[in-house]
Amino acid sequence: MKTLKLLLGFALVASLFTSCYTDDVYINNNNPQPSISLNQLLSSYELWYVDINETIGYGQVPFLQMAFTMSFKNGTLWANNNLVGIGTQGNGFGIPVGDYDAYNTILDVYHVIDGFVTFDVYQINANTIELYDPYSDTSYFLKGYQRANFDYDYVFYDNIHYFLQEYEAWEKTYTSPTGDINEFDNENYLQFLAGGNDSEFRSSQDYGIVNPENIFWDYTGIYGVNNIPSNMYLKTLVLNYDYYGSEFFELSVINDGRIRLFHTSSGTTYEFTGRGYIQFMKTTEGKQSETPKMRKFKNERKENPRENSRV
């Protein structure tokens, strides 16, 4: 559907009207039914899902790259940056990450780490908006949902790749008594690295390490997570060790802190427990701390036509 500038108005029933306006309230000339302001539009949905694959442009806005959802609540900006706890953390909103101000067709964000960012806002359809950052010439597309009808499970399982990165290490805590002896029996820790390559893993044969920072990593490699048709809850995990071949598993999630790996060639089942939870962009006692993490683009980036067509 052709993009309509937010200036044309947002109807209360999600219809679009050709309109004139006074302050932030939009009125239709033919039908004097009031439309809604940008502030009202942003708050009309409890969650805005950041559809990262639809991003246009070659720049990045870090806090949007990091977030799975954004929420606009009475001047406070909330985000679900982590998959651990998604749906329960902050009653489903996640954590507060800054403040915002919305007026006319402009959204100003004051992020606690990234600082000030301003966006032009466009309405694409009844529940989709575009946030255009003129500084980086990049557009992000957000889809609106209420918490009651938002599929947190889908977001979680569709992004398992990133879930694995949310612990400093995964410790092997169970090995099934059945299954053939194999080399992976000796691996006791796994680590999935965020940032940079975004698909690098490390493994260790250390045992009984309390602090993940003290683990000696014996091996490195590249990992991949893929879907299994007709089963959203089951994935495949491939650990491609540098110079040492690959290990193949069926990956399932027991809970937010434990995963199960079924080693397909040996028939052995392992369970790994997350150690050292990483909260991406957390605030404590007014101080900020962050661990670098960018969500990887799955699709090829595209030129952004907004650069030469700003009103």
C-alpha cells in the first residue's frame, strides 16, 4: 500500500483521511470526525515489533538494531532487547531505555546510551509505521500489537540465534546414559559470541568453572541455527569447528536458562545451562552499562528513497 505521510492523519478506526489539522489533532473536511495525533498513534499499540528484515538504507540506529519491540508509554521509551524473559520482563514491555517526545510528524528520542535521535514518522498502514532517520538515511518499520495478541513465542523461536548469545557461557549439566561415545562428550562449555561475525562460537573442555570469565576456550568455529519444517519449537544446530569438522544437533529449549542438544550421529542427549546472563542495555541506580550486540540483517540492505524526497 502506498506510504502516506503521517501529516495526512490517522483515523480512530485506522482508516486514512485526506485532512487539514490544528495543532496535533487532525480533522477531515468532509466528515468532522477527529483523527489522532502522533502521540496517540504511538500509544494506541502496546508493542511495536521492529521488523528488522524490512529495514531500508545502509546506516544503523543502535537501539533499534538491538530491540525486538519498542513501546511508547507516557513519555518513557521501553524495549525488549533480550529474548530471555521476553513476555514477562516488565510485564511484557521489557525495560525502560529512554524518553521520547512526539509532535506533528516528528519523534525525538533521548536514549540513555545512544543519546538524541530524531525521526520523521510515516504511517504505512493501519498497524505499521516507518521511522526515518535522516542522519543515517535509514528507515525502520515497526508493526503494532497489543500484548494480548502478540506472539512472544514466535519472536523467541524465530530468533534462537540471538538467544544463545545472551549468556556468557553454556555449561553442560546433563549427558544421557544412552548414546555412543563421541568426541563431543569431552566438551563441557559452549559460548556463542555477539557482535562482529555474529556466528562465532567457542568450546571448552574445562570442568567445574564457577566464573565464566575463567574458562579456557580450547576450540573456535562458526555455528548455524536452522528451522525444522512444521516444528517451530525444534531447530538444528551446527557447530563447524575450525580444522576439526562439524557436529550436528537437534536443538530444543527447556526454559529461558537451559537448552537440550540431541547429537544426531551418536544418539546422545546433552543439556546445557546458561551461566552469566547478559542483559543488553541495563540500568541500575541511574547508571548505564551495555554489552555490544547488533541484530544481524538477514536480507540484503536496499537504497532508501527517503533521502531525496523529504518534505
